Amino acid sequence: MPTPHDTVLYENRIKKMLPLFPFYVQEYISYMDNIDSSVATRLGYLQEYKPFFDWLLKYALENKYPSIASIPYGELENLSLKTMYSYLESYKKELIEVKKGIKRKRSKASVNHHISALKSLFNYLTTKTEKDEDGECYFYRNVMQKVTIQKDKRTAKKRADSISKDLLQEDQINEFIDFIRNEYEEKIPPDAKRTLTTFRKNKERDIAIIHLFLGSGMRVSELASIEVGLIDFISNKIEVVRKGNLEDSVDILPIVMDDIREYLAIRKKRYKIDDDFPYLFVSNYGKKPNPLSVRMIQNLVETYSKAYRGKSLAPHKLRHTYATDHLRNGGDLVALRDQLGHSSIETTVKYTNLSDKTRKEIINRMNDKRLGIAENDK
């Protein structure tokens, strides 16, 4: 879920994009809003639909209509499976710029997300709703029903091994925080005075952010939206708003709360904010206090992690690191589900990726027990 600041930006982007699309797409986005789909989901769907309709108009319809907004829904009804597969093949092969000067094909996850967005639109158009007085759908033939999501052809263990390579291991969690606290400044080039000044100003804030990810497993959107008045230093909990606008509270490691206190001690004076400024993490970008955006948080996590280990990590990897550490220290799946804010245990299971080292330790302990070797005999 985006921050309140980001929500305004996303809503404005939706307003600008909507007139580009046919009325039935606009109607679907409005329907999503009515059923409380998040603004990020609605914007994301529009961004997924744009390349499809652009391709449809140019290649399948040979510019038969003046714009994609003019494409009638009958063209979607009559779309052949062969044409849809042709589009998806071009979408998969298209090279996109991931960084300046670096282009790659879209990931399997990205392609699957695109297919899911199209399936959702076609399902809406071919399902009986109150679109007219008779509750009839726009058409009945749904070509997307025959398009399947690409399955991951790896075992759960193989996926776990791949994920574990990107996570911080047990001894690296404190090491990473200590690196930011004590060593990062030394890595800043002497002539990079602006970078040094920025780091010194934001040091306490950034340490609190990184430690909070590793000490709670929060989503980046949840962390960006934290309000000072919803922090409970007695019970070590923070109230957050989860996906679907669900209110919840998250348990925080006490050591992390110490870093939040340290940041709060300098927050008002250093960022020149009023007593009633609600959001915990602040930026003076634009020369006035603003809640730190999701993008800015992602950038600082990537910057510090790359300086620490030579490879950048996304906030989600820190969330995943917390989940792995939670299980490694005896936590169960139900407790982890609640901590991460998952709606189902099936989602939480994806986080049970024990490292190869941990699995070997378990195997060795099992072997020792069967041999009658006790821990204190070693």
C-alpha cells in the first residue's frame, strides 16, 4: 500500500492515463476502485494494459482506429488465440531498460503479472454484472481463459536455494547495521562532499529504517506510512495499515526501538518539522518536510546494501531475511503469518526457505541423535 503522499501522485497519474483507454477499461478501473482495490493496483493495471492496446492497434488492427481509446470491445471478443499468443511472445522478447544502458528481457514473474492483469480485464468484460439494466456482460468469448500462467519449473528447495543467496545470513544482520553505523562514512570519496553531508544528516534515520526492516519484516509501504503517534515504546509495537486497508500492529525487536528513539531525538530539529507532522520518516526534498517516499526508501536500502556486500538488495529481501531469521529462532508459521501480515498461510510458506547451511545443520543434529551423541558430548 503506498504512502498518503504517494497515493496523491498515483491518483493523479491514473487521471492522466484514463482518457487514453476505451470506456470499458475506464469502467473497469472505476469498478476496482469501488471494490477497494488499492491505488497502486489500479495504476499498475493501467500500465500493464498500455502495451497490449498499443500493440493491438498497430499490429493486429493495423491502425484501423484513430487511437486505442476508440477500440470497441468487439475487437477483444473476436481476438483469436493465435493473435494473443503472438502478442505475448513479442512482449516476452521485448528488451526493456533496467538501468541506463542496460537492457534485458522481462522476468517470468513480470510476464505472469502482465498475463494476470489481462485475465482480470477479460474476466470483468465477460462476467455478468450490473453494466446495464439486464446485468449482461459485454461479450461471452474470453480468449484469455486459454492463456496459462508460466509455472516455475523449480522445486521448492531449488527456489529456496536461489532466494537464500540474496538474503543476509544470521551473522550478517548485525554486521550490516554496524557497517552503516561505523564504516560506511569511510567509503565515501573525500571529494564527494554532498554525499557525505547527506549521509551525516540522515544517518540516524537511515539506520532506523534498515534496522526496522530487519527487526519487523514490514513491507516498504507500511514502513513509509508509519505515524509517530502509533508507536508504542512500552509494548514494542507499531500500528500499521496493511494491504486492503487492514489495520494491524507489528511486533518490533526492542533493539530496533532503541534506534527509533535515537532518530526521534534529532528528527524535529534536523528536519525542521512542526510538532504535529505525523509521519515518522522525513525528507527535506523540495526544501520542505515530506514523508519519505517508497522510492526513496528503496534507493537508500539499495545504496547501503551495495556498499556493504557489493550487490544491492531490495527492501523485500530484508523482509525475507527477517522471516528466515524468525523461523531459524524457533518461530512458527502462524506467528510469522501474523507478523508479516499475510492473509493466508500458503503465502507465508514461501518464506520458509532455510539455507543450505541450516538444512545441513538440521541433518547433522538428526544424525547425532540417532548415534546417541548429545550436544554436550561434542
